[in-house]
Amino acid sequence: MSDKNNVKLQSENTKSNFGKGWLIIFYCMFMFWFLIGFSIDGQNIVIDAFAGAHWQELGFADQTALHAELLNLAFYAGLIGVVAYFILGRLCVMMGGRLFSAVFLALAGASYIYYGHATTTTSYFIGLTLVTIFINGAAYLGGGNLVTQWFPKKKGLANGYTTMGHNLGSALYVPLIAALIGTYGMAKGMTVTGILGIVIAIVGYILVRNYPQERGMYPDNVTKEVYEREYADMSEGTKSRWTVASLLKTKEMWIVSIIIGINQLVTTGVMSQMVPRNMELGFTQAKAIGLMTFCALIGVCGSYGFGWIDQKFGVKFAIRAFLCWYIVALLVNYTFNNMIGGYICVAMVGIAIGAAANFMTSLPASVFGRHNFDLVYSIYFPIMEIVLMLNYKVNSLALQLTGGLRGAYLVFIVLLAINIVLISIIDVRKYNLDYAKEEEIINE
């Protein structure tokens, strides 16, 4: 709808006129690229490289046995991360998104270098744990706060661009790290991208700011008049309306965390083991990596497409459409269980993974708004991570019990179906003060 002067409300605006905000978008895009490469899709290459090189000297029966153990370690690394994210969330509140994201991106790069030099399961576990904590902190805690403050009503569209970094990470990082490790070995190969992460962190700190007002503009790149009419102010009262205790007592906090946790559990579970799964379907490793690259490139369209849907029709509609699409994609893979099913699934999953990351920030930002969002995110993210990290258990059990990953897909399908119910019962604008201001305009 529009107001009485027929001026389109900002939340109905689907134009990509972000102005200086494009800098935030590209910075977050880079952080997502490293997130995918360091801690998720890059595992397709790193786990196999480590298992292939060390299974005999570490006393495992075969490479698959060590592979399953490394997936278990990833699960425990994630559990440690859950505790760490509560601490990091508080640090982000104190430091602000700019400083926090830069520091922790640099720490992620340094940890990735250490991780690449691992030769035992203990050093592997330490490296993976540090990388997972630091890169998730930088991209989601730091980056999520930046996006919400810069684009409170165009978060759907903005996230559609920032999460292209996820897809580009899958498309470009996996073949890059495969080539680097294949040519130089794990230690030197992973050092190259670790140093690149540190460089981007330094550049980001120099160029990025916490709030658009620090760059002489208003949120969503609107005019002063639009901002004063359509946005709630950032008074001390609105910025401190939540406490940790009150958030933990709020059912929407738990529902949002579970919905996004399940989405990310499935996406991480599928993407972190897509190469091995496609090899089960009969593809060679080279072909499987190529399919993953193809999947990720399609995902760029999914990122923008579902971001546009989110902006145009709302986050609830967008998430329901995403869940239905994802379920069909995984059903194809599970039912056909051959190369034909693999081709179809890869194309459909590409769209789905492009959309999944959009909702990481978009849903909590829609429900709670930008006011005190740093505190909201510091509670939401660790709870969500508890759910997410169960993907490693699902994949590990599938390997141990069946010798393959097909059974995990059936579990993923059931979880996505549960999410359709959960997203249907939540009010996705309940605590958002900016949307409440819009309701006043609509009802004038």
C-alpha cells in the first residue's frame, strides 16, 4: 500500500538504490565468501585432503573412518562455538559492527593458516574450532549488525546481494582451494587464502562505518523527510528496550532461532558434503566439484530472486516458498539416487542455498527491528548455531550406519517440513518499531 500522498513506502521499494551502502554490501559479500570457504564448502576439499594424507599414520582403518571422525569433530567445534558466540555477541555490542567484523575476520584468516598446518586430529580440531568461531562472528554478528543498521527496511534486497558471497564462495573458493592444496599442499595452500582474509579485514576497517549517518546519509539511502516520516527514532528508550533475560523469555526469539537453525542445518549439511554425495551417485571427484561450482553459480540468482521476493511480498511468504522448493530438490536426490537425480538436485539446490543465507539476518531483523538489534543477534545467533551444528551429527551417523549420505537427505526433508509449520505461526513484524511506524501511516 501507499500513504495518503501516494508515495511508496520504503519497505515496498524494490530498487537497488543503496548509494554509499554498496560498500557495506560488498564488504559483507567478501566476509560470506570467506565464511563459506573457510568453514563450510571448503570442507569438501580439506577433509578429504587431511584424511587422505593422515589416516594411516593416525591409526584409522581407512580414509572413510577418519572422514567420519572429522565430521564428528566439526560438530564439537560447533558446540564450543555456541558458548563462544554468547561472549562474542556481547563484544560486538561493545565494539560495534565495524571494529568487531574487522578484528574477527583477521583472526579467522590467521586461524585458517594454523588450521592448514594441522597434522593430528587435535591440531585439526583446534584450527577448525577457531576458524568456525571467528569467521561466523565476523560475517554474521558483525556483518549482520551492519546490514540491519544500514538497510532496516530494504534488508531483503540488501541480503539478496550480500549472500551472493555464499554462492561465489561455493563456486570459486572450492576449486581455488582444491588447486592450491593440490599444487602446494594443505599448509601453503591454506596460508594463501588466510592472508587474503587478513588483507580484506584491514581494508574493511578503513572504509566501513557502523551507521549510514556517519557517511552523511540515512538508512536505506532515503531522504531526511522520508526517514523522519517512516522510521522510528533511535532514542535511548528504543535502543535499550530489550535485556538478555527478556529476550530469553520471548517465544519469538526461540521460534526464529529454530527456523533459521533448521534452514542452516540442512544447507550446511548438504553443501559441506555435496562432493562426496555426488560421488556416491557415480560422478568423479572432478565432475562433482564442477557440479558444485555450477550449483553455486545458479545460487547467485537464488540470492537475488528470493531477496526480491522478500522485499516485495514479505519474509514469511519468501521463506515458505523457499522451504517448498528445497523439499522438492532433496526429494529428487533421495528418490532417484542416480546421476540424473544428481543433476536435477544440483540445479534446484543452487537456488535454495542462494536463498537460505538471506533469511539469517532478514527474519530476526523483520521480527525485532534495528533497535537494540546487536543484543537481539547476540542471543539469537548462538541458539540458532546449536540447531545448525547438528548437521554434522546427521551426516556422520548416515555414514556410520549406512556407509553413505543418502539417509541424511530424508532427515533434512522432514526438518524442512517442520519449518513450514513454524514460519506459519509466527508474527514476522511483531516487535519491529519501523514497521509499527508504517502502520500509523497506512491508517492515517
